[in-house]
Amino acid sequence: MKLLLYAAKIYDQKSFDMVKDKFPEIEIDYIDHELEPRTAGIAKGYDAICAFVSADVGAETLEILADAGVKAVLMRCAGYNNVDVEKAKELGIVVKRVPAYSPESVAELAMALAMAVNRRIYKAYNKVRENDYTLKGLRGVIFYGKTAGIVGTGKIGAAMARICRGFGMKVIAYDVYENPDLKEFVEYVSLDELLSRSDLISLHCPLLDSTYHMINLENIKKMKDGVILVNTSRGALVDTDELIEGIRMKKFLGVGLDVYEEETGNVYEDRSDEIMPHSTTARLMSFPNVMITSHQGFYTMEALASIAETTLQNMMDAANGTETGNDVK
């Protein structure tokens, strides 16, 4: 069986090469091109392709893949909002994903972002590099005794809840499905109550019609003044223009984003020598209380190994017609 892995970075190749001996039936080829309609035809002769969250797996791409004989699309990530699932079903293409690779990898980055924007670590680092040892602009707050609001309590949200508990925070949460494993120390509340009570709000939910732009100006106005907002899930959970308006209203002590609406086309690319055609991200970066990272929540040794092994097992399951909890339906 042949697998073509799109947008393959060096770390992807290394992680897949480390586990591929466990799957001798699978032959892997790597290309650095992103999956989109104009590159989908390269997959002719392959049984399956592997793509990431930044790929274009829309109807046109899927039709080209189907014509090329591809039977399975393997997403090496948890999210699949970039996949036209209904079109895949129509074409008979199986779609599988990696719903949980290393929840702690993402949750720990979420807390790192919260701490960084709270204590202005990035600003302090740059000041000291310039031999400026003043404390201007560096004041933060303690998290101990404060309230953390976790939106979405799946595996990553649950890991974040446990981290917040370890900081001595009171943890409240909102989710359509309550996690019984957290009931010992997490209080489930409505979204409105979470927004109004939380000192730290961390987003850990999928991008659905019901969650699209859930952080908008109306909901921002419900938050405490001086709240910290962290998003390590999906960029479109937050309406960026209205977030900027909320920042200008001085609603936030800090905002930490590992994902954002304009990341497609930027993530994992070096564009430092380019003049960017838009300004929303630049506007966000102009604020002293905002920190943006490049969708790196998954980027740990443990997570990469788990992603690779699960993806190859997904290919075996797809070939054998085995349905698992990793199927996208």
C-alpha cells in the first residue's frame, strides 16, 4: 500500500520514519507541496494521502483525488473543518483523523501562553537583551485563587483543567457534554456565566457552526475587565476584528493565540522577507498584551510520534474496512 504525505516537513519525515517499521505493508513518500486542487493529481497511483490542518481538502480536491484512485484521506491532526466530509462520502473516500495525540502538549502550551501574556515574558526578555532592566510594562497577576474557565472539556480541555487546578485556581467549564472525570473539581456552568466569572478563559472546542466566532464583541463585553484569553483550538472560534475592538476597549490583561483566522498560508512558512497583503495579524501583533505563536501546540516529540503511529494505523484500518473512533463521518 502506498501513502503520499503532503506538506511534509523534516520533523514529519523523521517521526513517520521512526514508526514505519511497525507497518511493513505501507510504503511512504513525502512531498513538501501543500494539498490543494493543483497538487492533488500528484497522488495518482497512491492508495491514500496524508494531509494537515492547513490543507485544502474541499470538493474540487477530493474529486481529483478520487479520479487519481485515492481511497483514503488521513488527517494527521484532530481538526477536519477543512475537509468536505459529505463530498468524501459521495466519492467513497474514507476520512480518518488523529483525535487525541498528546492532549498535554496542547494544554501545556495554552498555560505557557497564559503565563507569558500575564507576566509579559516576551517583553521582559527583549528588554533585558537591550540592557533595559526596568519593570515598566511587566506587571502581572497571580493565578492562585483566580477562576479558570475552560470552554470544551474533551481530552485537551481536561488536561488544561488539571493544570489550572495545579496552579491553585478554581476551575469552571462549559461544554455540551460534561466530562464525568472532572466533576470532582470542575463546576459546569453556562457559557454566559463562564464568561462573566473567569479570570482566565481557555478555548478547547472544535470549530462547528455553533462555535464559529463564539468569541465576538457581544461575548467579550460579558467578560471581566482584565481577563486573559487563550486560544489553542481553531482560529475561527474568535472573530478577529471584534477581538481587536475588545483589546482597544482595554478588556484584556492579555491574549495568547496559537491559532488565528489568517493562519492559512502562513503557518509553517517563512514569510519574513515578504510584504503581507493584509493587516489583521499585524494589527494584533501591534498590541503589547498579545502573543501569537505558529500553531505549535502539537509540536512535541511525544505528540509527533503518536500522530505518526496513529495515522499509519488509520491507513491499515481504512484498507481493511475497519471503523474506529478515528473515522470522520
